[in-house]
Amino acid sequence: MALKPITGRDPLWRDEFSVYADDERFVTRRQFAKFLTLTSVAMAAGNAWILAKSWMYRAPAYPLRVVAAAGEVPVGGVKLFNYPASTDPCILIRTDQDTYVAYSQVCTHLSCAVFYSQATRQIECPCHKGSFSAADGSVLAGPPPRPLPRVVLERRGDDLVATGVEVR
Amino acid sequence: MMRSPNHGPLVAIDGALALIAILLIVQMWLLSATLEAFMSGRHAVALPAALVSIGLTGVCVALGAFVRKVGRR
């Protein structure tokens, strides 16, 4: 098959990445260097975007919300609730007679819903076998890169009140 | 007497390309580590990471310009 003559009218990218196999050319070192340099610019742009997001970040104001009554959850039991927004699922665990802890129910790996296993006394993610400590939400095993965000609880009378979220 | 061809410019270009590739890998790691820190609420790392990344891009652009310059000769 005869090669298509280069007319000079086609843009450079169409010449370099032709749809016809016979017209394909090797990428030169200069083109490769240009490609790598542009990728490097994209990486820097990504870091600049994160910087801009961190400058624009404002710590949210968390509402006070009654999560449960003190005796409502049995020892080793859980209660699911949403905090601070109705789209943020959380899990309240009564680990001991007087100890209540609450965490975000969203796994820090790929956002699956975690659950509390009474047998292992750990918070587990069913998707990729990640597990978190029920005591402090830290990662014990599996792929999750960060601890679970902790919901700050206060006891006011007989009520457990959520006052904030601690992202770690 | 046969004279060997001068491979100097080609070696320089290949060296520059290898250096750009290494710097690019460092930048990829830096971006993922910064994103990870940002997601976990540690915003203080964003500024130094951005400065380092922009500096690495500057080195990559300089090396790219060097490759173009040597390639034109």
C-alpha cells in the first residue's frame, strides 16, 4: 500500500498518530521528552489544585445532635445514625458498660459500609477485609489507608450527644 | 582509519530523558502522598508539596528544552 503523502495541512498530532498503520512513525526522543514534560506540568497542576483546595477549606460547624439515650444500646450492641448531614452514615458502639464510641461508617479505603463484629470486637469492612480498632478507629489490618473519622460524643444527662467529627 | 560516530549528543539526550522520567515518578508519588494527606485533614503539607512539585516541573521543562536544543544541532 502506498504511503499517504503528507500534505502539510493536517495538524501535527494527526500526522504523528495516524489511523493508518502504514503511516505510523516512531515517536522521536524530542516528542517523548515533550510528552513527559507535559505530564510533569499536569502533576504540578494537581499539586497546585490541592493547595488551592486547602486554602479554600473552611472547617465545618458541627451541630449538636442527640444520638441515643444512654441505656438504649446494649453492651456490644450498635446503633446506626447519620451525622453531621443526613447523608453521612455513622455507627455508635457500646464497647463496655460505660464506654460508647462512634465512627463514620464509611470505610476509608473505598467507602464501603463497615460493621462491628462482636466476635472479634473490631470494626470490619466486608469489601476488602479491612479492620479497624473499636477502641480508637485505627487501622488494624487490610487496605484502608487512614483511621475511621471519629464522632465526638458527650454525655449530657441520659443522652449521648454528637458534637463534632475528628478526621485523622 | 575508521572513525567511530560521535554518540555524545545521543547519550546526553537519553540521559536527560531518563532524568525526566525519574523526576516524573517522584512527582507522581508526591501528588498521591499529598492527596492522601489532604484527605486525612493534614492541610499543612499542601504548600511545600506544591512548591517542590513546581520546582521539579521547572527542572523537567529545562531538561526538555535541553533535549530540543541538542536535537536541533
